[in-house]
Amino acid sequence: MADFEGKTALITGGARGMGRSHALALAEAGADIAICDRCENSDVVGYPLATEDDLAETVALVEKTGRRCLSAKVDVKDRAALESFVAEAEDTLGGVDIAITNAGISTIALLPDVESAQWDEVIGTNLTGTFNTIAAVAPGMIKRNYGRIVTVSSMLGHSANFAQASYVSSKWGVIGLTKCAAHDLVGYGITVNAVAPGNIETPMTHNDFVFGTMRPDLEKPTLKDVESVFASLHLQYAPFLKPEEVTRAVLFLVDEASAHITGTVLPIDAGATARMI
């Protein structure tokens, strides 16, 4: 098992789902944790976002491992707020060694129906939020000549799908940003890589809005009704993967075992990438 004793890890979108999974795994491996989340719903996102109670629950779970945990309500679209949170984390926990830009949202609408507010919210959170996070942690990492940054793209970051122009564009952008950051930070002992998850069992995929979109032929589709549709997006028959499957990839990319891996994209998508050129 990787040992992150003495390290500090910052995770955006850490209140639930993959962010919580990453935070707990890193804490169990010895890292102190700084997590933030917006903890507020969006008028243009069709499912409930994380709450302050979710964030508090993650803090409690991290602290149960015996590690310290700093948390804050932060919207990653706000660069100044992120910079302030990073500064607080460094003052409280020590220099941020690991950053995981996990915060992300999704909307579903055919391109002619995408409103500017939807586009701005998704691009702002998924792409600009990733840039803001990297920009906030990079100065300290440069000063210490060490850092591990993992961004979160998607299997849709190198493909496309109906009614997801905003999300797909944001995730393609994350891959481009990741590769640029890897170039710009390579001289400072910093690696920057992306994970590209497939369908993950989180509130982003498990909600009535998504179920209805995937099965418009049914009045009130259930999880069971949509499983075959989700499975068709993967090569292996696996409708959903567990957040912990992505976490294992993240832990590899922030460990010393991957010290000479940077600018890469690691798919965790049940073989979906095998269908792509």
C-alpha cells in the first residue's frame, strides 16, 4: 500500500462521490486532507448537488482515520476563493503536495437548446475550475520543487455523445489543460495527469433526471431500467463502476511509483476507450 505519511492532499468536490473516496483513501494511507465543495444547488443542473451535511460527513470520516481534515465551502469557479483555501490549507496542514481537481457537474440538452447559463456553469466548474485549482496550488509546489496533480476528465473527454455538448467540451478541455500544465510544470518536480472515468456510481449518474433522459420511453424509469443503456457505453458489461476503482488509479498517479509519468490520461472506463481511435 502507498504511504502518504507527512503529505497534504487537497481535493475539490470532496463532499461526496469520487471526491470522498479519494479523501478517505489518502487519509487511510497517512495524508492530511483539505477538501472543499460548493455545497449549493444550481438552477441549471438537473440533480441535487452536495450539501454542507455531506461535506461534514466526509470530514468526520477522514478524522476517524486519525488524520487532520480542513474543509470549506468553495465554488471552484472563484479563483480568489480557491487561492484563499489553499493558503489556509498550507498554514494549517503544511504545504499542499497532492491536488485532485475532482469538482464537476453535468447537464443534458441538445446543442440548440443549451442555454448560456448551462454552458457557463459546466465550463466554469469543470474546465475553469480545474485551471483555478492548478493555478492555486502550483506556486507552493514550485517553491517546494514537488507536486502531484491529478485532474478528472471522462471517457467523454476523448469521444462525444448526444445532448452533452457542454460536458464533453469541458472534459476535452481538461485533457488539453492537463497536458499543457505537465509541460509548464515539468521543471519543478511536479507531475500532472488525468483520470478519465466511465460511468461511475455517484449522484451525478444516479438520479431521476438522468434516468428519465436515458429512458424517455418510460414515465418513471428506475436504476434497473437504465442499467443496460449505461452498460452499452462500456466495452465490458458493467453499467457502473465504483468510485473506489477511480481512487485506485488516482493513488497510483500521486505515488512515487508514477514519478516519471506526466501528461498522460488514464482511462477507468470498462474498456470504452477500446472503441476509440
